Amino acid sequence: MNKNYTSLRPQDVLIALKILLIEEGAWKVMDIANSLEMSQSEISQGLKRLQVSKLLDSKKKHILHTSFFEFLIYGLKYVYPMVVSSIVRGIPTAHSAKVLNMEFNEDPNDIFVWEYEKGTTRGQSLLPLYRTVPIAAAKDNSLYELLALLDVIRIGRVREVMMAKQLLEKRIIGEK
């Protein structure tokens, strides 16, 4: 086994989320690459790492929903810890994103964003999972919501994390 495929990289999470959002099996590497602002070779390598990690089926077309959800909930914040930085202009994320900010009284001094030159919100910068996250999120609202929920898992307080877990479970595994 090639050692380049033995551990996941942050962009692999982004690739898996995008595949989850596309109708089962109805995608091409080129489409994923264009939507995530990555090269086709980055996507192909990511698919192999996801398969080796048992998060993608043997035909590299379908995400294994339960395994992927477990990884996101129990491993993501340890493998890809959150990095908080200075005040910047960007796209709201974590509890500041619309997917969750209706549920919590937002303190105007407690806003988190991914730095993005076309963003309209000022807040504390959170380093996204991968450098193209703000661009990909701006193109796809469903992907944006999933990524923001993952940032809650990575940095949120207990109540926020519990809400994010419930929302992610519904979106990744489905209604119970």
C-alpha cells in the first residue's frame, strides 16, 4: 500500500461532504473538482484515502454514512483542531452561521468567520478545514451549512455541539 493513501487529509472531508450532497453515484471527478476548486488529481487521491479509511465504498462512489458520521462526531476535532485568529472580513461559520445562529443569542463580539475577501461579516477568523472552503461554501449553501456545523463540533460549547450533532445526523444518516 502506498503510504500517501494511509491517512486522511482535511480536503478529504470536504470531498466526502460534497459527494453526500450529490445524488447517489451521479457525479464525476471533474464535477467535484470544479465545485470544490481543487484539481482532479486531488479529488482522485482523496477518494482513494477515503476508501482506504473505510469511509467510501469499494467502487469509490458512495460514502458510508454511519462510519463517516462517527468519524466527524468523534474524531474530527482531534485530527483537525480549530485554529482561531484575528478579526477579519469573511463568511460566518460555526454558531455564527445561519444554520445555527437562530437557535442561540449571538453576542456581536462572539462572531466566527472564514476569511474571504467577498465576505460581508467581520469576526474572529477560524481556519477552515481546507483553503478552498470559503469559495466552495459560497457556491453551495447545503455544503456551507454542513461545514459550519462541523466547525461547531470543532469549537462549540456543549449545547451548540449537541444541536450540531443532531442536525448532522439528520443530514448524513437521515431521519430516524
